[in-house]
Amino acid sequence: MMRGDPEAPASDGKRHALVLAMAGGIDPGVPGRALELRRALLSTGVWQDSAGPEGIALAPGVASSRALIDRAFAAAHSDGATLLLGIISDDVKAEDATVLLGPGGLDLGACVRELREHYRGIDGLVLLLDLPIMLPPGWTSALGASALGGGRIEVVVGNGLAAEVARIAATGIGSAASCITASDIRAAASGQGLPAATRDPSLWVLPNQARAHDATAGSARATLIDARLAGIVLSPAQQRAAENAIEARDHRLVTITGAPGCGKSTVLAALTRPDQVAPIDHCSPRHVAAIVLIHAWHSVEEIAAEIATQLHARIPGLEPRPVNGTVPAMATERLLENPLAECATAWRRPILVILDGIDHLPPPEMKRLDDAIGTLLDRHEGALARLRIIASIRDTIDVATLPSLAAGLRVCLLGDPAWRGAPSGEPAGEHDELAVRQARHIMAASRDPEAARFVLALLLATGAAPILPRSAIETALATRGLPAARAFVGEVLALADPLVERAAPGTSEETVGLRRHVLAPALRSVVDPAGTAMVVAHRAIVDAVQRLSTAAVALATYKRLALPLHCLHVGQPEQALALLSTAAGNSHAADNHARWSRWSSLASGILGPGHPVVLSLRGNSAGARGIAGDPAGAAEDFTALAADREQLLGAEHPDTIATRNNVAVWLGKSGQHRAATAEFAAMLPVLERLHGPAHPATVAMRDHLSHYLASMAATATTPDAARATLRDQQRMLGHDHRATLATRFRLAAMSAAPGDHAAAISEAEQLLRDQRRALGAAHPDVLETLYSLASWRLRSGDHHGALGDLIALAEGRAQLLGPDHPDTLAARGSLALAKADAGELHGAIKELEDLIPLQQRVLGPDHPETLAARNNLALSRGKLGEIPRSLREFGQVLADRERVLGPEHPATLTTRANLAWIKGRNGDAAAALRAYEELIPLLERVLGSDHPRASSARKGRARWARELAARRA
């Protein structure tokens, strides 16, 4: 292999152009045509001036022309750029293989041959010669002969060529591909060129404006479709399949099936470019909204993103949308389903999406894509109603396992290898022979056979998907010491055209890969007969990608999709795991589960099933499965992983214990609380023995156990179930554990619920003693028990017993929370009310007189609790016989409650009822009767006629009606 500067800068797909007007005075329009050609080239945005500030020279002499051309070659060599020389001349002398241009007679052929030999770093040369005569065939033959091993070259010669190029740059060519080549220009201009040049898609001249409205316009997919349609003429069977798929408007899903090589991909590519191949009824270039050429590295997430990018360019208003506005949805939901459903757009045509090559996906990913297709087509909101999908899949796939595809219309395509222009349908043996013959030809024709072998090894390491950035190949070669690496890679790829697919050729985003996976074994027999080259290739790709900046989209994509595989092959599994973890950071759990599962299978095949990284990948897959909504499946996966880790690492290895912890967690999250509890209980003694009872891991495990035992107690619907959980807690956690005591409280509450307050009080009294001993007198659980115990005593009529509990509650809250805390004030309010109910009216009044100023300061004078205390104070005064003061205070409370709460609020109605009762106690039976008669309809309407307050009001009305009647009698 040749040696050179490994630090030579990599090209970024630059394209230099130099235009010369070599006028001899015969045609005065020569300078104008030169200016027109330069403007046309620069207007495309892909060419830049070379060899001068303006990239053009009008009427230069021979020496100046030679110097300008030399400078242009040098600049292109330095940048690793493609060079275009546009020469317009009216003074041409041609003899045999010699062509002289301009008055001084520049020997263009000799000049180009010499400079191409000297400047090997240019990434191809394009000559556009606007000359009044046709050149001798010997001249173009001599240029073509010098191309082998010395860079690629394209030549177009024609009279009026500059004007034709300008026209084509503006309008494009309807029958051409996305990039217009020298061949396209020769055909349009009836020009002359090389007799037989190697087909090189990177030596295109102009972007095709006629393809600007295609679904793939401006993307790498466009050039992949170019390659699939190059030289193709649809067979009758392919024409029928295309028309049947388009005309099946009643079917939202059409699947084209057939054997490998029958032309399925050709048919789908033709649907995007019917004007390039053959007219297809009811189909135009704008008919297809999006197309994805699926390869083995694709995931459903990647496919959804590609479709969304294309649809966004065509349908305004499509934006990624999360489910319910907050949940990070799966890619198909976020990028396609929700945006289309909510899109109000003027797009009225069917939204036709093409998915080519579903069979290239691994079976689990194929199933996920089928599910996503079914979900999309089951909905009819918004723009989803106009969505149609045409897909292709090999007939070797059992479509019955893919319900969505099986439910759609199937179009069967039979291959016709005898048809001219039909895709290759050769058997595998002929593929092998082609691959071997082509690989040997590439190495024989290359200026450095070993470097060519290395390039093929890099392609083999990547596989059958055009995703390896060309810049990575160039960097790998430059690192190994090959000079002019970009030009060399371009030569090898041009020679390898039958074996490779190239996306965005000739640009900074160019990516490459094998055309078919079936070529790999035969290629390996030539490229790596000793079985050592592939490891070297994998390592070279890892090093190259890490050296390059990931600002390029193609490079970032490759790093995310494929670089982990190379890391696995070169003994860097931890680096592979780190790359995958980074890629998973911004994805939905369901997408991550599929990715982790896929990579665990790949890594297992390379590293072996027992490798720690494989086990980590399986763990990540299981966790993502649970987060995606399948906790039972996650528990199942973690159970299998725990068994394998126990066998490989031992039962007490930290990874084994961590996995068993995950088993228990996901069992619990799936509702299997008893199984989760058993798993936690089995692990707790192990951690206590290994680390001690106070170790953070032990404490965390004990907390998990108590949590699930508490959950079981909280969800127990019968006392027997709660008692069974209590026995487990007492055995596993101890009698004084907080969760155990909490279950005893729940049992007491279960006794109180049906009205057995005596049993509830008895259980609560015993519990209270144990809680105070275990937790402390002011613990929140103790205070909760005191509150409930007081409530149950009041309901059973034990007012004096409840007073003791409420006093302890108020003191405990004051100690725990502070004397001014709202909960402390609420406890004092309950205590005052209980004192009044127990007949201790003086004590109740004293408590309320002390409490109300605190409430007014802490809560505010209009707070409902403050108003309630004032109501209770007025009521207690009335019961004690302080009737005038009670009447005055009730009047003030009623006015405030009506203002703050409203006249029909239940609390306001309670104050009105109390005021009516006090009026009667004051001896004004008539006023009391009127107050009750006005109040009762409101109570019955607001609270219901059966409400205790309504019933009590009716009794008050009856009492004061009887008393009034007795007085009148």
C-alpha cells in the first residue's frame, strides 16, 4: 500500500468549477456563453468558483489558460474535490488525437492527461466543451484510456453546449434521475463523449429541477431510487403490478409480494418516478408522499422519522405531538399518528406512503412495523383518513404472522429475467460468481490493490445497507498512509458499482453499502481468505468514526445505528453498551425495548450468551419492556435473567441480587404483590448476612418489602385478608415495624366501618400503646390513631373518653407541628366541640375564646375554620343561657358566612338553623317558627329531604309550632 500523509484533510464533497472563454474572434457570443455557463453552474448551489475570485477567464492566452487549469487542478487536489472544466471556444483545430483550442493552440488533451497524472487527489473530472466541431474519436478514447487508475472522468462535447446546460440547470430533464449526469446532457444536446466510461453516480453535473417535487427530493433516498431505475424498462408484469397497486383505491394497504429479484423494488421506485421509466395510469411524480427503502439496520422509530420528514415537506402543519400532551409517545404516535389525526390541511389527495423491503427487518421489528401499520390505518381522524400504504415483502415471509399486511390487498409479482431491462433474477451461484469476478477486477484495475481490498473489507464489515459514510472509508485509508484517499475511494466505488449501493454520491453526506447481503460470503472468500481482514476492518471503522466530527447527519446516524456492532467485533463491548445507552436516552420505552432486544441477540452471537454486556443488554431490554407498559413481561424477562446470572455469577453476586430485586419490583408493578413480597423476603436475609442490617442496600430492600406488604394490607377487602398480611408483616418485619402497626390500624378501621365501635376502640387502645412505645408519643401515626379513637368514642357516646384523646391529640400536634400550625388549631377546635357535647360548656367557651384569635391571625378572619369556631362559640353561649350575646354573635357569623360562603352553603344553613333555635330559646316562638319555615325548603333542596339537618329543622319547626299554639290557647 502506498504511504503518504495520514493527516491529509478529508473532503466535504466540494465541487470546483472553472470556465474559460477561448475566443478566436469568429463568434462574438463566446464570452457571453461562458458567463451564462458559469451563472448556471453557480445557481445550483453545488459548484463553487476555482482558480480565481470569479472562476472564469475571458480570452486568456495559452500560457494563462494552462496556468489557470493547473491552479484549478491543484485546488481540487488539495480539497479532494470534483473539478469541472467548462471551455467555450470558436477556434478549434483537430488532427487525429490532438485538439488545439484558441488562437494560441492549447493542447487540451495533453494538458489534462499530464495534470491528472500529477494531481491524483481530485475526486473526478468533468469536461464540458462547447465547440463548433465534433472531436476525433481518438482524442476522447485517449482521455478515457488514461482514466483507469488515474481518477474518473466525464466528457461532453457539443456546439451550443453552454446554452443547453444553462437551460437544463433551470428546468431539469423530466425523464432523468434526481441528478443530471454527463450522459443526460449528451443525450439532450446530441453531444459527444467518452466511448465507454465507468458508470460513476458521484460525477453528476446538475441537480434535476424536474425532480424537485418528488417525495424524495433533496434526500439521499433520491439517489438510491436513481440507482434502482438506471437502465430499467418495466416488464409487462411489473407494469400491471404498479397499475394494480395504484388503482386499488378501496384498499388502504396494498402489499406487493414475490420472489427475490422479481422486481418488487423496481415497481415501487417506478411509482415515485413514472415519468422516468414508463407512464403508469393515474400516477404522477407527485402521487407518492413518502417512500422508505428499508434496510436491515432500520427500526420502526427510524422508519417513522423518515416518513415524517418527507410528509412535513409536503403537508404543512405536521408537528410531533406527545400522547395526552405530556407522555413521550412512541415514534409512530408522536411523528405520524397524532400529527396526521390532528392536522387540518388543504392536502386533498391520498397520502400515499411506500415501504419497500419490509422483509429486510429482523422478525421482531417486522412485527412491530406491522402493528404500527395496523394502528395507523385503523384510525380515520383528520389526514389519517387519506393515508394509503403500498409495501413490498418477499413471498418467503409468512404474511399470516403479520395480521395487518395479511388483511390488505396482495399483488403477486412474477419475475421475468428474459425481459430487457428487468432486474437481475440470477440464482445465488451466479451472484457468487459475479461478486468474485468483480472483486478481482477491482483489485486488478486499482492503482493500489491492497488498498482496494481494504475498502471492500470495510464494505463487508458494514453489510447490505447504504449507511457507511464515505468519509469514514477515506479517513480509514488516510490513517493507513494512503495519499489522496478521497479520489482513491471514488475510483474503487466506481469500479464496484455492480456490488454497492450509494446514497447522496458526490456529497459530504455520501453513504455506501453492499447492494445485496447474498454477495457477502463470495466477497469474503476473495477479500478475507485468511479470516483476519474483517477484524481489522471493524477496528478501522471504529477508529475512523471516532476521529471524525459527528456534525454530519450521515455520520451521526451511523454512530447511532451501526457503530456498536463494530465495537462488539473488536473487543470493545462496554463502548458498544455506552453508545446504545446514549442513543436510548431520547427514545420511547417501547422503541428502546425493541432496540435493546435486537442488540442483545446480536451481541450474544458475537460475545456468547454469558458475556456480562449481553446480560446487561438483556436487563435493559427487560426494564424498557416494563416501562413501555408490560410489567408482567418485564418480570418474566428479569426472572430468566436472574436464573442465568445466578448460574454464571452465583446467588450472592451483586448483579444477581440486583436482578432479583428487579424481578420483585416488576412483579409488584404488575399487581402480583404476594409474589413480589415473597421475592423481597427471600432476598432480605441474604443482604443482612452480606452487608448487615444497617447497610443502605439492606435498608432499601426492607423498605421495598414493607411497601408491598403495606400495599397488600391497603388493598385487602376483608379482615381475614388483612390479618393474613399482618401475620406476614409480623414475621418478616417485626411486631413494632411501622407498616405492621399501620395494618393493625386498618383492622381497627375495618371493625368501625360496620358500626362495631366497641371492637374498634379496643383494638385502637392496644395499638396506641404499642405505637407510643415503638414510634413516640408525637409520631404522626400515633396522632392519626388518637383522632380516629376519639371519633369512634364520640360515635359510641363516650364523650369524656373522647375528651382525653382529643387533649392528647392537640398536645401531640402542638409538639410535632407547633402551636400555630393549622392542624394543631383544627385539633383544638375538635376538642372545644367535644367539651360542649360533653356538657363542659364553660371549658368549651374558654377553649374557643383562646382559639379564635389564633385562627384569625394564622388562617384569616374569613377562613371556614375560623367561622366554624365562631359558630360553635355562639352555640355554646346559647346552651349556657347567654341568649342575648349568643343571638348577637350568631347574627355576625351568619352575615360573614353569607358573604364568604354564599347564602346556600351548608355551613351558612347550619348557622341559620342554630339562630332559629336560639330565637326559640329566647322566648320568641313566632320568630323561630318563621326562621324554620324559610330554612327548611333550602335545606331540602341543597342537602336533600332525608338529610339529618333537614330532619332536625322539621322537628324544630314542629316544636315551636306546638309551643306557639299552646300559648294562643
